[in-house]
Amino acid sequence: MDEAELKKARFYALKVINFRPRSIEELKDKLKEKGFPDNITIEVLAEFSKKGLLNDVKFSKLWVNSRLHSNPKGNLALKRELKEKGIEDNIINKVIAESREEKSEYETAKGLADSRMNSMADLDKKTAKRRLFGYLKRRGFDFEIIMKVLDEEFK
């Protein structure tokens, strides 16, 4: 194995994960994009995982926590985003379930709906309902939760 190439790959990988946390799959893709050979990529990923610099569970918790506080999303959107980042289903389900212990998906959707209703005060009920439904759907909330929120907002 070329030691100089390995050193360059380590340096590049550190730069990438210092920019923002990454999943193992994301870093693997970044290293491949940069043109590092598979054996070097595997070595760097193993080394970083062993040192705790790469951890899909920690990454997933950070991602979900960030999404719930700064850009609230429903479980469907969170699952889709984590899946795109190469996170395994069992990790996704566990992390989302843990995060929902402190604030339910309904509470998140209700909070978004409450803040959105202020900007829809001048709309007729049918239009406001349709727009709120679309807004929550795009945010990744499932149908049952959206309907429960709409019932609550428009009773």
C-alpha cells in the first residue's frame, strides 16, 4: 500500500468530516470521488471508525436532532434523508424512536401548523386547509398525523 497516498486520503477525510459530520457511506463516496483506490478507502474508513471519528449511530442522532430543532421534519422525511446518507434501517428506526420520546411527531407537526396558520389568516378555510396539508406532506409527515393536525386546527 502506498503510504503517501494513504496519508493524503487521511488528510482529505479529516478535512471532509471537519466540515460537517458524515456517515460512513458519505465519506466512502467522497474518497471515491476524489479518486482514491478502494484499498486506501477501506483502510481509512476502518481506521476512522475504530478511532470513533466515524459512527453511523452518532451521525444519525446528530442529524435527527438537528432536523427536529432547526428544520422540523416528519418521520418519513427523516427516514428518507438518513437512507440517502447510507444509514442502515435498524439504526434509522432506533434513532428516530429515541428522538420521538422527548417530542412526538404529532407535536412537531402541530407546532409547524400553528406557526403556519398565522400567515394563512386571510385565506378561506378550504384553501388554508389544502395549503397546510401540502406543507406538512412535503415536510414528511404521514397522512394520519396530518389529518389529526388539520382536524385540530380547523375545528
